[in-house]
Amino acid sequence: MSEQPASPSEETDGPDATVLPGPWLPAIDDDRVIDGEVIDAAGVAPVGLVDDGPRTAGGALKRRRPGPLVRADTVRGVTRPAARAAVHVGYGHVLWARRAVDAATHAAIREQIRATRARGDAGELKVWLDQLQAAKNARRARLANLPEVLKATVITAASGVLVIAAGLVALGILVGVVTPLGIGWGDYWHFLGWLLGTLVTWATILVPLAAAGLVPAWLVAAWRTGRADGTAPGWVATSTDDNVDIVVDERTLTQALAALRIRQITDYLKIAPMQYLVSARQVGRGTHAVVRLPAGLPASHITAQTRRESIAASLHRRVNEVWLRTGDDAGLLDIWIADPGALQEGAGPYPLLTDGKVDVFKGVPFGKSLRGEPLTMQIRGRNSITAGMPDQGKSSVARTVMTGVALDPTAELRIWVPDSNYDFEAFAPRCSRYVMGAENEKIEQICLDMEELVDEIQTRGEKLIEHGETEVTRKLASAGVGLHPIGALLEEAHIAFAHPVYGERIIIACETVVRLGRKRLIHLILSTQATTGNSVPPAVTMNCANGICFAVARWQENDAVLGQGAYAAGHRATDLIPGVDKGNAVVRGLTQDRSVVAQAYFLSASRGNDQVTPIITRSLDALRRKGLPVPGTTTPRRDTTTPTTRDLLEDLDEVLGTDLIPAAKVPPLLLNLAPTWPAYKGLTGTGLVKLLAAEGIKVPSTGNRWPLDPVTVREEIARRSTVDLDE
């Protein structure tokens, strides 16, 4: 028979000793901490974590009963919040005092003066010095006017006393007058006593209540001020402090930079504070600052991804809410810290949703920057590319831009969608060229339309020469001479470029349009998911001044849209999170900055919430009221049944007689022969001379009439035929 352990009641050492549970006893359900002892779920203290205190004869720990047990976490739960609140109240008073001193000494203006001196900007320095002097003069004026203010206060108070005294005298006279009515002086004095007593009673009640409420209100205000600053010693901090928003200012930014533990910053902060050329200031939906980094430390060293993550952690922000870029020189760090949740706010409703029109020479509505500033996309002299992962907003922003173009009555729209896609169907009535579909005949039509647009560039070049202009002006665009704005969109461009039959021709046409169409007021928008490799040729992306980059996976796609070196300089659409940051993009070409984070206006095209069709209808109504057709629809279209080539010399042989004819009179004859041939539309005498020169036929100027001899044309045709026979 095995030996049984002694009963717990027998394992005692004095009347006040109680044995802690041993292996034979049920586990304790509570989580009390006693003398630093830790007990596991089985009631056994883990080895190495047991308080080495007095034990009984059986080896069990004794438990003393000095009084009620107090949990350590309860103590911490009470003392730390109280200490933290006290610190926040105290620091709130410090901040008030600091702000008062700053206001009295004009510290903000002096900081700008120091920063301007560091930049060496004499003009701006004079402006800040004038502001400082004006502030000093205003303070002197207030101080000089103080006696007058006190005098006015005394006069006002004395006037009040006199008014009250006059009222009492008037009341006494009234009492003397109405004495026959039964109201005597006793009643008068009784009334005065009652009135005075009432006032004293209310004063004794309200004044203490006001005083009692003033002190808590004062403390709460101080606590809120100190708490908003985010300053609390480590010994009073708790895990919930991470939920408190940190005020982004020079102090917290400097702390975040110091936390990077970069030697140049650490050494510099030992001898001087960081130099802020632009002090941290709230602008729209975030905080902006520009800091001069210590000598030898380039800003690109800070913009690295891992350091951005560290700064975001220091400021309690998401990584994509922290934007670090190289400033005007390599040693300037441009900082933008978004307010928490600013990326989810959106740009708001489209400003021209119900009314208004557009002049493309001034740009079209695009959206808002992260700072909340309205953004306009320039159309004149530009081309655009919008790219990103699927369903992030690239088609939506193209729709927004084309809607703006449609609201200019002089603008022509051409839209090509080499896919089965409903996104742009609402634009079809407003377009002169609209193709949607992935079939071979649809891609062929896109190819022909793009080549027609190339021909339009040459035609417009000739017209500009005739009008003596280097580029299209608003006057020419409105004159009805064929120089109106053209807004063209190639949606899902990578699909068209990859077509095995027509892809190469479409690429060549696009390259020509983005290189030469700008001055002719032809704006091409390319929308694509892929921007690298063979998807979109570099000759296309590098000639698009407007770049809209939604969330992308790699730096290569990022730099293809935003320009080479953009990723290294901190302009990164790779930080945008697909789905979470839908509708947000890093854009270039819309502001004077190299890029900004933007939120595009959204226009729904779904049948349940169609916002585009009413706007297109409004633009068509505006054209009808003026008696104008949809721009571009009067020009015959090159379609798949139209020959893709014509022989100029053969056509000249057919239309020319035998006599010399001025070159300027020949283009109408060619247009009459082939009215749908794009090369003959808008052809001038000068243009014909150039085309003939390319064919090997030189037309003499002869009195500036440039006579064309039909014999030379027919001789060249015969010569070519002979060469062909010999071959």
C-alpha cells in the first residue's frame, strides 16, 4: 500500500499559515498574483518563477494574510492613467505658455526669417522682415492704446452705475407720485430690499457654481492640449496610447528622423536643432514641411522604403500616408504626412455634374490633391498616360477627362476600346470615331482611325503654315478652319499594341501622334494595365507629359509612368494598396511639383447610376442650340472598305491636262477625284510641292506660282514603269 501524502490541514506551521495548492489539489480559478508568484493552469508555479519564501514542513509555500489582496495590474490601471492625465494637464499649461511667448515675440515670423536667410532669398526675406516690423508696430499700437481702453472700461462701468442710480431715483419719484394710490415709501424700500436680496442670493449660488465648473473646464482644456501633443513619459504610457493621434510638428518630425539612428542626424542634433526651411504646417488634409538635412546626407537616403516605414511608425501613420521626396536640391527633404484616413475621403462630386462647360485651352477638371486642392489636367500641348493594376481607377479617370473634353463645344472626341467594355458607351453619340470590341475587324478599324489621325497631323501642319502660326490658338480653334481640339482615347492600349496583325501599325501611329500632335491640339490618352516591356513602347510613355499612376507592383511600372528615377526620389505608386486606395494615384504634370498624390473625380457609367449620359446629352444640346454638328462627324471616315494606298502620280495623270497649272490649283482636283482620301483633305499647293519632291519631281517657283508641268509627272510614271520592267 503506497504512502498517502499528508492532509493539507496537517501541513501547517502556526495558526496564520495557509498552504498553497499542491499537485493534489484542484487548480485555482483566479489569476491573483501573490508575492510575485506565478501559478499555471494546473496550480503549479513554473520553475524559476516562484517566490523563494518560507515553506511548510511539507515543502509548500506559506501564504501570509496581512490584509485584503490588491492586484498589481489594478494598481497600474489606476496610477498610470492618473499620472498620464497629470502629465498632460501640466504639459498643456506649458504649451499655452509657449504659445503666449511665441505670440509675444512673433516666433513664427522669426522662424521664417531664419529659413529665408538660409535659402539666401533676398526678396522673400524683405517680405518677412516687413511683416515682422508690421507686427511690432501693431503690438506697440495696442500697448499705446491700452490706457484708452482702460479709460473706456471705467467710463462704461461708471455709466452703468449712474444709469442704475438714475433708475432708482426715478422709481422713488414714481413712488411719491402714486402715494395716493396706496403705494408708500415703505413699499418702495421693501421692494429695494427684495431686489437686493434676490441678486445676492443668485450671486451666492451662481458664482460658486461657475467657479466650480471653471476649474474642471480649465483642467480639461489643459489636458486636451497636452494630450493632443502626444507627449507622455514612458513610465506613464500604456498600450492604448498607440490609438492617440500624434500632432505632426517640427518636434515630432525631428524625433522621427532621430529614431532612424543615422549618424549625421544624431551628431547634428547634439549641437543644433534641425533646420526647417518650411515649418510644419497644416495644409488641407495633411502636414507639409521641408527640412535641410545635415551636410553629406542626401534626401534620397531618407526616402528609402525601410526608413519611410520607420517614420510612419514613429508618427502612428500607415506607410502610404507618409510621403518623403527630394526637394529643390539633394539635401532638402520634402515631407508630406497625410491626416489619418485622408486617403479614404475621396475627391467629392464632379464639379460640372449638373451645369457648366469647359475650355480645353484652360484644362479639364481632374480631381483633388491629398491636400484638398482642386486639380486641373492640361490638354493643350500634352499627351497623357494612365496606368495601374486592374480595377484601381485608370478607366474611371480616362472617363472623367474625356467628359471634360466633351463639355467644350469645339472639341472632337475619338475613343477606341479594343475590348468588350461598356465603360465608354455613353460617349458614342458625342464621338466622331468610336470603336468597341476585340474582333479583328474592330482592331483593323482602330488601326485605320489611328493612321487617319496621323494624316490629320500633317494636314493641320499645313494649315498652321498657311495661318502663320506655330501652334493652334483659341482663335483658330473656334474659327471653323479644321483646327478644333481633338481628344482621343485608346483604352486598354496594351491589347491593341499586342495584336499580331495590326499591333505594329497602331504602335507606329501612336508614336507619331504623341510626338507631333501636341502643337496641332491633338491630345491622346493611353489607358493601360501594363507599361513596361513590349506592352507600351518607351517612345510612347516618354512623350506623355501627364502621367497618372495608380497602384502598381514594381518600380519599373512606376517609373514608366512617372519618369525615370521617380521611385528612387520617393514618387511611388507602389505604396498604394490595391483595393484600399482605389481612386488614389500619384500624378505628374498637373502641378509644378514633380508629382502629387491625387484623388480623381468619379463619374459612374453604370445603368443604375449613370452620371455620364446626362452630361453628354447636355453637351449635344449645346451644339444643337448653336446649330452645329458633332465636331468631326462631317469628315468621311476611312473604313475597312477604303483603299489603304493611293498612287499620287497616277491620280495626277488622271486629273491633269497638258498645260502648265499652278500647284495651288491641283489639290481641289485631287480631292474631287478621291473625296474620302485623307491625304487629299486639306492638301495645299505647298504640301503638294513637297509630296512631289519626295517622288523625285522638282516644281520650280517661277514667280512664286510654282507651275506644275504634267509632262514631268508622266515622264516619272514612265521611268518607274521601265525600272519595274527591268527588275
